[in-house]
Amino acid sequence: MPEATDEQKKRGGGFIESEMVAVLDFGGQYNQLICRRIRECGVYSELLPADLPVEKLRDLPLKGLILSGGPKSIYAKDALYPDPSLWELEVPILGICYGLQLMAQHYGGKVAGGEHAEYGPASLHITHGGPLFSDWGAEEPVWMSHGDRVLVAPPGFVVDAQTQETPIAAMHDTQRKRYAVQFHPEVSQTPKGMQLIRRFLMDICHCQGEWRLEDVVQQLVDQVRIQVGEQEEAICALSGGVDSAVAAAVAGRALGDRLHCIFVDHGLLREGEATQVLESFARLHIEVHYVDARESFLRQLEGVVDPEEKRKRIGAAFIRTFEVEAKRWGEVPFLVQGTLYPDVIESGSGASATIKSHHNVGGLPEDLHFSLVEPLRWLFKDEVRQVGLLLGLPETLVWRQPFPGPGLAIRIIGTVTPQRLQLVRQADAIVREEIEASGYHRQLWQYFAVLPGIRSVGVKGDARTYGETIAVRAVRSQDGMTAEWAPLPPALLAKIAQRLCNELPEVSRVVYDITTKPPATVEWE
Ligand code: XMP
């Protein structure tokens, strides 16, 4: 079992790797994406604070460095600057957007403050080319998003490319191993961007590109074993979601029957969900303690209409149930959670030694007095899914759409009763079944049914009805922070509406929600 290396301990964890290309984080919106792109090329990468002292960087197995984009002008009062000795590093450095401007300024070029902002698609005209552009044509589409721009390249730099608005859209100095682009190679709107990143990693930094998730799974398992030790026990709250399931699968492999998972069935789950989770873990030989708390949660929700009150009551009931159930194993010192790398970055970057947990699975508070075990804290969501599959979790669980902790309760407007729960659950199953059968679900972030509690007049057979309305919601999103409604094909919507009205006698009307977020939210409550 490998012991953590000194470098790993200094930066608070991470993988033990022979090579790494780090990204310094100047606050740009695509920074996590740069890190992911590097990993996609088979090179391990972490996003580190912009002003990280260079001695810390020297401790890493660094083959190259990327300076990210950022929202500010380099002339802003609170502009972020790297440690000045960064420029003495011998490894190759690639500046992207703000990173290019920092580089140009440092080496004596001329950077103009924001009069010619350029946002969106642009056509890159390759003038000189240079090592990063060997497989680019003379004119290629790129994505721009900048205010400042470089007007004069520093002495010793060759200008590689320009756009209509930006005279120096790429430059390099082979001698010093410094490279920079004004556009964003990491986004899909720059179609040849991945080729550029790969060239930087392989041709310039001479990386081997052998980082594979298959190999890190064992490290994840070993890290849990090292942290928990050979004797102690751990518990894990399964929420039914991907992150807690994969964290439990990793911890289960590490600890065997010293891991105790608790799955609280609050009765607000979707059709078949509880059975699916239990079966998946039984196949992995991981013990799951099923708690049937359906009645007590329903009692807690009796007569509650206010959405915030529903959330509070569900959260509190969850914690109480968890605390009571956890006692069956005595004093267990460790709690396994499915915290992901983006959460770690958002709460103060992976480079800091005192990383605080950003979110808690199942809404568990930190004062439960456990030491946290977070095996996924260095992984992005898509990597977590792959790890789940590698550990034998079924695709249906690994690829499931996000589902809120308070469950179906926040998809029922007004009071939650067993009858209304049953109706929205059945409606949700029909919506999911049809969208999944059409294959359209691969383009969607979420798709579900809502019971808005609106009655309307209809006619079924020859009789007048006064039935329930079902609202169908299907959205596209990258991260749930913003969302667009999905233009589902009319034939698919028609089939969903027909099935909802035919199969559910209470339903006499179906509407489709066409609001984006903002101004709406994804969920109705
Ligand atoms: P909203 O409705 O805020 O949702 O636009 C954004 C994303 O978060 C999910 N969501 C939750 N997830 N506990 C969760 O674990 C919650 O209380 C919760 N509320 C919303 C929602 O499904 C969407 O993916």
C-alpha cells in the first residue's frame, strides 16, 4: 500500500503521480474545464491558487504550468498576480487569456486596457504559426472572452496569430519555453483547442500521458484504507445519488464489512429507486442498512405548504433518523461523503491544507463529530461516473439525473399526501420512460413531472371531468446554476400527454414548462 508522498501531504492530498501539469487559477469561468481537458489527455492536473508560493510548485512533479483566464483587467486595483519568481521556473508555461496578458506585461510587451472587448466566436488568422499550431489551417474558429489585449509582443516573442480585433492572439518564445493564446482552447467552441492543449502537453512539456482512471481507483481505495486504518469503522449516508453511491463503493472496497451504509427511505423517492439502490449494493457485497422512515416523514409534512418549511422539516427528520440509526454500531469515528473536486475548489482550492467540506451528502451537518472521509475530492463529476462503472455500479445508477434531497415533496405544490405522492410518482415514471425510450434524455440535465395542484375541466369518454394538471419539465444545463428549457419534439410531448391522461384517471390536462433559469428555478419549489 503506497504511503502519501511529501508533496502530496503538503498540498493536502491528491494522487501520487510521476507527472503533472498544474493550472493556476486567476478566476476565469472555464478554469475547471482546463484542468479536466488536461486530464482527458492522460496527464494529471490540479487547479491551484494564483499566488501559490513558487516553493510549493517546486515540490510537485510539475512538467508544465498553465496560467488561466480571469475576469479582471491586469490593471485593476485588485488584479491577481502570481508569485514574481514564477517566471524563473524552467518548466514550459502556457498563458490563456488573462495568462497571456500577464506574460506579455512581465516580459516587456504592451497591454492595452479594455477598450476593445471581444466576446464570442472569432476567426483566428494564423500568421506565423509556431509549435502549438502545426495542425491548424490558415483560418480557424476560436472562442474569445477578454477586455484587455496585447498590442506589442515582448522582445524575443514571435507572434503566431491574430483576429480582426486582436493583433496578438497567440505568441511564443521557444528559448524561454513561454507560450500564450488570447482565445480559450479549452471550450468546445474552439474546435481545434484540444489539439493545441495536447501539443502543449506532449510536444512542449514532454508528458507521457499515461494517467488513467483505471489506475487511480486503486489509489482511491488505498487512501481510504490509510485514513481509516486497519481497525476503525466508517458509516456512509446513501442518498440514492451518484456521488454518495460511488464514494460508498470506493470505501466499501477499502473497508469491507467495516463500512456501514445507511439508506433512509423517506418515501419521497421515485418509482423503483429504493430497490435499485439496495440491489446495486447487494451485488457489490456492501452492507446497506435500509431504514423505512416513510410514515414518519409523511407525518412531519402533514399540512405543510410552504416550500422552505418542507425542506427544513425533511432535512431535520433526515438528520434525526441518521443519528438514531448510526448508534447501532456504537461510536463510529469516520463518515464517508461524496464531496467532489469542484466543491473543494469552490471552498478554497485543493492546494490549501485546511480544506473545509463544502457540502454534505444528505444535508448532514459537520457537528455530527465524525472525521470526514472524502475519496472523490480530487475528481470531477464525469470522472466519478467512470470510477463508479469501474467499481461495478450499474449504468442506471451512475448516469441517473440529479434528484433533489427533499425528493418528490418539492414537486408537489401544496400539501404532501400519500395520494398526491403516488400520482406524481406515477406521472414521473411515465415522463422518464418516454423520454428515455426516445433517446432524448442524453441531451438533458433533468426531466420530470410536477403536480402543481391546479384543477381544470376536461372531458373523458362522454363525461365531464375536473381533474389534476401535470406539468412536464425538461431542461438542459451544464451545472444546474442556469438552465434552458428543452425543445422536446412535438410527437414526444404528445405521447407523454396522451399516456398521462390515459393511464392516470385523475389527470385531465398536461402542460409543458418553457421557462429558463433564471428567472425560474429548475424545481418548482
Ligand atoms: P434549482 O431548483 O435551485 O435546482 O434551480 C438546481 C439543481 O439542484 C437540485 N436541487 C437540489 N438538490 N437538495 C439537492 O440535493 C436540494 O434541496 C435541492 N434543490 C434543488 C435540482 O434538482 C437541480 O438539479
